[in-house]
Amino acid sequence: MGDAIDLTGDGGVMKKIVRRAKADAVGPTENVPIVDVHYEGTLAETGEVFDSTHEDNTVFSFELGKGTVIKSWDIALRTMKVGEVAQITCKPDYAYGSAGSPPEIPPEPRRGSSLSSASDEKARLEELKKQREITAANKEEEKKKREEAKAAAASRVQAKLDAKKGQGKGKGKAR
């Protein structure tokens, strides 16, 4: 639709709008920093999809600026509005770093590494793995909360409908 916009000034996070939001659409604010997103993560080199909410039609919810997602999401989603669809391309520094997030996201090819940098990279990889597990657990918890809220709302509606059925006018009703 449009040209890619450099959101960081260094080419680290590029945003290309695929579908614009409606004119009156709102975006996240300091008062409402929670966002719900559908996404499809692909590897730039191969186009391979490594993660997606489209397969099971889930929504991923998180709070901007808390460091629970990759940096590029915190940056790019602040610029978006409800209903907007964009393609976000990011360099490793704004995603999972040079270590990647194996097995889904491979590490960057390295030239000449020392033993200490390899152990640092391994520690970083473990930390990223923990963060992904926490994010996945949070995602599952949010999904569970939404399902519980829907069930509670449906129960309240049903209770109101049942109560109205018992209040009808007509013969044989107690006064």
C-alpha cells in the first residue's frame, strides 16, 4: 500500500501499512497500553512462518512498554490503530538478537567467536527461552480469563432471560 517507514531511524524497525485503519480508529495510549493482536511471524531469509495466531484464531494480548515482547513490537504497535494491518520487519537487535530463538528462529551466522562470547550467547538464549515461556504462559492465562469472562457473561444473560420468563402476565399467575 505504502512505502516502508523507518520507525527507529536506523532501519532496525520498518513498517509497511497493508491496510489502513478507519479515520476514527484509536491506538494505544499511556492510559490504555493493552493491545490485542493477530500476527504471523516469518523469517525474512526463507519466508517460513515460525509463529502465528491465525492457525487457531487466537488473539495475543500484552501491555506495551513492559518488555514482555520483542522491542520492535513495542515500537511498531505504538504507531498503529485498531483495524490497521502492517508488515513489520526488524533487525535482530530489535527482535531476538544474534542468538535468535532456536529452534524456530535461528541465530545469525557468526564469524570467529570466542569461548566467552559463546557462553554469553548460551546464557542469553536461555534467558530468551524463559521469556518466551513466560509470554506463552501469560498468553494462555489471558485466554483462560477471556473464556471465563465470556462464560460468566453468558450465565448472567441466561439468568436474566430465565427471570423474565417467570414474570409473564396471564391466567394462573400468583399476585
